[in-house]
Amino acid sequence: MELEVLCSRTHDVKNVIGNLSTEVKNRVLHDAAKSILAHQDEIIAANAVDLENGRNNQMPQGLLDRLMLNPSRIAAIADGLDQVAGLNDPLGEILSETTRPNGLILKKVRVSIGVVGMIYEARPNVSADAFGLCFKTGNCVILKGGKDAIHSNIAIVNAIKEALKINQIPEDAVNLITQTDRETTTQFMKMNQFVDVLIPRGGAGLISAVVNNSSIPVIETGTGNCHVYVDESADFEKTLNIIENAKTQRIGVCNAIESLVIHESVANEILPQIYNRLEPYHVQFRCDEKSLSILSGKENVIAATEEDFGKEYLDYILSVKIVDSIDEAIAHINHYNTGHSETIMTEDSEHADKFMKEIDAACVYHNASTRFSDGNEFGFGAEIGISTQKLHARGPMGLEALTSYKYLIFGDGQVRP
Amino acid sequence: MELEVLCSRTHDVKNVIGNLSTEVKNRVLHDAAKSILAHQDEIIAANAVDLENGRNNQMPQGLLDRLMLNPSRIAAIADGLDQVAGLNDPLGEILSETTRPNGLILKKVRVSIGVVGMIYEARPNVSADAFGLCFKTGNCVILKGGKDAIHSNIAIVNAIKEALKINQIPEDAVNLITQTDRETTTQFMKMNQFVDVLIPRGGAGLISAVVNNSSIPVIETGTGNCHVYVDESADFEKTLNIIENAKTQRIGVCNAIESLVIHESVANEILPQIYNRLEPYHVQFRCDEKSLSILSGKENVIAATEEDFGKEYLDYILSVKIVDSIDEAIAHINHYNTGHSETIMTEDSEHADKFMKEIDAACVYHNASTRFSDGNEFGFGAEIGISTQKLHARGPMGLEALTSYKYLIFGDGQVRP
């Protein structure tokens, strides 16, 4: 289908989708889960074509693994749709209600956004996840997945459309852009007339391409250059546990830490302990001058460059900076961070308050691991991504991030004086 | 100052401005008001240069009027700053607080956005208004006003900076871009590194230029193609009053109506009455086939083109469409509207509910004038603009629209299992 036709058709049904009852939406979500399971063989066959093409194109092993679907992964996708059906429907919530002096009653009510565009890479599960979250919140979704997953995505979207059809819901509630050229993607980012928001999911390159080229509002999700700051009064046991957890539990995620900032009064004592705790993981330490001298002679310790402090390694690497005050720590973190998640380790509640107030990030922690920055850990039941921008949604985004509001004003003939 | 230096310097003080106490902010706002009054002569002299240039450049009379400052307008600008000082400070509000099963306490707290960029035309009052609203919400502001008002803007910003200086607040809390070429404006829209949000204020051309060229998130304010739908059971007296108010009270504003949609069962009776009510204002009626036949032979009645239904006239002109059902009315309005404000005139509460649910607009009214779509009328105390997009803020925007939130997470050594 031509891109503009596809966007326009999706836009045309947004009113229907935005006003479905919770009951109907949940039934469709369960049916979509069933349909995906029923079409498992076709989906796996389509995925095999993508995998074969990927291997022929020398796709790295890590990406091939993300692309691969098998019965247990398909069961997980279906299970995800069933779980979204079980979440509360946020639409219709009255966010505020006031009566004005002239008698007008003003209600602010939560509504769907309309048409959501998703741009993502070769992870076919995102196709079903995005549909589930958007449909539950009364939104239509236009999917633009990576070209390496195109056959898998077509098979998944066909299975979902079948569930819409048997429920007599417009199938245009979900559409997949099947053209895989860059030009179509760029055109898609200019479809303001039909698309209300774009959400890119993927690596830094994809996200910055969307931010720079889109004229549609974008929710930027993203990169995390997260820090742990070890203050003068830090409890060492908690600190060692949290640094180990935040650095090594999963290295490839945005809420893992990439940098340590340590007060000089405790650096001599705790830094070697941190080093020892992370030694089994072969973590490389990239150190400023002072920390380099503390760890001098040890394996896997090198001097940091200025660039290191701004890097999201997503690897067994940590940069280390020694500071002489909490103010210097805050200034350093605010200069280099990406606005994601930052932790202070301290037993001094005034320092904790200061840090939490002055650090500019979506999530600021006191004595806890940055790995908790996650929609499920925050109790949202689902996550569309973690926003590192400040408009609309910040931090882990649950269903509410996919909603807007409108004002309903009830009068009895009032005119403005 | 070079653009990047100016943006970077503003960015550098956002943390200070975002953490000022309410008391300090209010004192600065009052002092800024005093300083503007104290520098009235310089501001008027600078404005005289702009006016002289405007006249030499054949600036239309309406724009010259918007550009012109005199003692009473300067008093109004100062009064605006005093009023903003009197509003509640939204920062620090706890938006939610939960305790997770692992003992983590999660607080969602309202914070400033950081650096706001304003791009506007030759209305020098916007310089002070924007500073006041941004400063009250803990934001720094970078102003890019129209080149026709550059001398006035410099004088106003200098007066504000003086008030910052005497209170020992960083003067970079407000900066004016003094380069007036287009290239600088385009560069400004790409300063993502330093600017968190751009708010364009002005005509449709300015707004679409910002939406299309900015890589910084934009809050789109704007155009209003607003409708009144007269349903079968409309009360005629209320309907006539509201149409007169919404069309004629102020024609140049975005919440004035541009189009009538009338149910065919009442069109023969009410349309001539509407025509008579608006005759003193010489309103031109641009009619579809059916309404044209009802008003045939009357002065100022012409056939509408397809284009008319999508137009924001900002003039004594109304398009008219007759429909055979409320569904057709809703479909027509949702097709042509700009998502601003729409009214249904009906005594049928089921029809009112349906209209309010299905119309996709920021403000949907039952039996009231669209002219109420305004921050002050909604009780917000101030207005930065009326958003016609669905992300972040929709409809009239008060101080809250200039805020974001962050999560503060209080732990006691928790790590993610």
C-alpha cells in the first residue's frame, strides 16, 4: 500500500478505536494472542526467511539472536498481549473537575492520542508489544520495523489483523509499512497530518535519526549514561552490592551504570574494594588521575579520556572520577549524564536531599540500584520505553504515556463577556 | 554573543534557576516589573526606532499597532509580571507516591523543564510575558523575537537583567538572540544539546516553520478552525447568543468560530435567524448547496468551495454546512477541524455526550461559546498559549505546561534481583 494511503486509512479509524469499550479491547487482545499462537508455524517459517537473509548478510550473532523466533518466544509474545488485557484501562479517567464562577463545568478527561508511529529495529516482538499497548490505550499504530525482520513482522501483523477482523474491528487499527527503503522511513517521519506521535525504539543512531528528521512530535527513549556517586558517609556494604548489581547484572541495558563518582575522603578505602568486587567480571576501569594512582599497577585499569565520561559503554567498562565535594559530584554528573538514572550512596540525609533535588535526571536514587528504572519495577505493569526527554513523559513509560486529555465544558448558554 | 555560547551559558544556569525558592522568584518578578517601569523612557525610545524602521519598511498598520509601546502598555507589561508573582508555584508538588513491595519509596515530583526557547513575532510584550512565566516555573528562557522589534526587546531584556543582577541571580536566566537573520533562527532550532523545548508564538507560517525545522521538541500552539454544531433539539435563543459571541466578539483570535454545521431539520428555521443576528456585523456566509438555497437572494451570501471548510478566516466570514445527522456533523468537524474548540448546541443529553466523546479537539463544549478556551477563563491565572497538539499539553496552557517531573526513589541498599 502506498505510504500516504496507509497513514490516511489508519488515521480514518482512530475515532472508532479511541472509543471502544474496555471489554471489547480486552477481548481483541486475548484473541490476538490466540491468533498469534494459532499462526505459529507461519510466523516461524517467515522468521526463517529473515534469519536466512540475515546470515547471508553477515548479521552479527547478537542481532540474529534478537531476530530469532521459536515456540517459546512466540508464547511469550502471546502472553504479553494477555497481560496487557489484564491492566487497567486508563481512558476516561477524570483528571480534574472544576466549576467556574459563571457556572461552566470544566472536566479534564484522559483520552487516547490517536495514531502512534513506532520505528524500530530487527526485533519482531516489538510489533506485537507495540500493538498491544497502543490498542489498550485506544490508539491506532503504524509499525515501521527493521527491514531484516520484514517477513516476521508481516506474519505477526497478519495474525493480529485476523483477531481484529473476527471482532469486526477495523483492521487499520494496526498497519505495517512494508517498504523497507530509507526514503519511505524519512517520508513517514513527515506525516504530521496523520500521525500524532513517533516513538523510536533502538540504538542511539536510530533515535537521533528520528529526532533530527521527524516533524511529528517524538518521544525520545534512550541512552543511559548512569552514575553511582559514593559520598563521604556511604555505607560500604550497600555500596558494593549496588555497584555490582548496577554494573554487571545486565550490561547491555540503558539503566546499567557506566560511571563511578567517588568522594576523595573515601576513595582510598573503597575504590580497591570496588575493584575487587568487580574483578570476577573483568570490568575495565577507566580512571581520572587520582583514581588511576589508587588503582595503579592493577590489571584492566587505564587512564580515562575526557570522552570516556560521556560514554554509554553497554559493556564491562566503568569510568571513575574522584571529586572533593558533593557539589563537584553533582556538577560532574549533570554535565555528562543523559538524564536517565543516577544514584547517591550516602547515610547523610541532607546530602541525599541535595543530590535528589539538584541532579537533572528522570530517576534519582538514594541507596538503591539504577537497575530499578523500569516500568514493571515501578509498578506500571507494562513499559513502552524509558523517556530521557522532559516533555509529555519522563522516565519509565507505562500505559498513561500513550494517552492525552481533552477538556469537556458543560454550559447552559454561557457567552464570554 | 555567538548563538552556541549564548545557549550554552543559559543551559549552565538552569540548575540554579530550577532550585530557587518561591520567595526569591516572586521578589525577582516584582523587581523586574519595577525595573521595566523605571526604564520606561529607554524602552519607549528603543521602540520608536523599531516603529520608524517598520514605517520605512511599509509594515501594515495592524502590525505597527502590535509593535507599539506606550506608558499604559508598559504598565500592563509590568502588571503582568506582578500577577505572575501572585500565582501558586507549581514546582515541588508531589504528583504520586508509592511504596514498592521491596520497600523502595517512589515519589513523582513536579520540576522545571530547564531551558525554554520562545520564537515569536514583532510583539515586544511577549519578551516580558515569556520571561515571567518561565522564571516562575524555574525555567531559563532564550528569546528569539521578530527582527522588527529587536530594539524594544533589547531594552526590555536589559531591564529584566538588571532585576536579576540586584538579586544576585544569574543574568543568563534570560537571554535574547540579537542576530535577526533566518540562518540563526534555523540554527537555534537545532540546539537540542542546550534547549529542552521550543514554543513558537505567532501566525501559521511561523509555527509550521518551527514544527518542520526544529529538532528540539516543540509545543505547537495555534490555529483554530472552530465550529458550532446546531443539533435538532437546539435552544434557539442560546444558539443565537453563542454564535454571535463566538463569531463576532473578537474576530482575530483562535477561539472564534469559523464554521457552522446545522442539522437539516432545523436549518430552514434557524439559519435565517442566525443570518439576521449577524447582519449588523456584515458577516459573509459561505454556504454549501442546501444552506445556499435557504439564504438565497440575501446579501453577503456566496457558495462555499471545499477549501472554505478547512479555513481559519480570522475575519467576518462563516462557512455553513447542513448535515442530516449528528454522525455526519461529527465526521465533518473531525475532518476539517484543527483540534482546537468545538461546540454542540442541543437539549438532548445523549447527543451532547456523543459529541463530546467523539469530537477530537482540545476543548469540546455543550451549550457554551468557544471563546472560553483561554487560560484565564479556565482558571489557570496565566496562559502561555493554546496547544493544538496532543503530547505534553493540550488546550489552554497554564504554568503547569512549563513543568516536567522526575522520580525520586528512596532505598536502603536494594538491588534488582
